[in-house]
Amino acid sequence: MSITVTSPVTGGAQTGLTSPTATYVVDVAPDVNGKQWYVSALGGTQTNARLHSISDPFTALFVAPKVRKGLPAANPVTGLIGSVPTNTYMFKMQKGVNVAANQAQRILSLRLLVDVPAGADSYDAVNIRAALSAFIGLLNANSAGFGDSLTVGSF
């Protein structure tokens, strides 16, 4: 997999966080088809944000399909491809959060699943990249808005 993390990573703007950055360290992924990192340092003003620990995780995980599916042959009579399989990729961030005083941390989990139809990776790679670019840009441009939505319910 060509997913790499070069630290520190600049975070998206969030209400109450000034110039947030996170330093990631390579971690052991839960399975052979994944790559994982944990947050070892925070930069900018992120008062009271906690770093990774076993009981209070702050991790990022990328998982690719164990077996990537290819595009099947077209029907020899119709020339059409019947069922097109999908390769599913996942990005997951976990962060320990407190729910109340004197309680153990609970795990907040963010998951992004990307379903890529087999064949599109070679036939239409530019549009896969365009979709991903637009999605990340949308998330980055609206980072504070998404954070506000998750914490105060505004949309």
C-alpha cells in the first residue's frame, strides 16, 4: 500500500483549536492488509486534548481488501459485463473520549468506506482521484462545521 503519513499533519480548522497539528508514529495494524499509526504529540493550541495510550487510543488505520477483485470478462454474446465486483477500502480514526466524571473513556470511531468498482482503477483512475480530492477538500473546508455539527447539532 502506498499510504504513508509524514508528521506532523496539519489538522482542519476547528472551533477552539488553533493551528492544530498531530504527530503520528507507525503502529501495528490489527491485520496484514492494514496500516496503522498513533498520535504521539499534538501541536498548536489543543488544550486538554489527550495523546494515544492503550486505554485511551488516538489511532488512524487504513485497510485495503485482502484480495482485490478484478473486472470479469464480458458476456461473449451481448458484450456486456454482468455483475461488477467492488473493492472496499476503509479509513478509521479512533479516539478515546470522556462521557462523564469518574468514568472510563469510551471509543469515538470515525469510518470512511470507499467502494471502488473493479476495473475503474485502471479504466477511470482520474475520476477516482477527482472524487477523493473533492471529498477530502469538502471535509477539510468544512472541518469546523462538521465539528460544530457533532458537538452542538448545527448544520
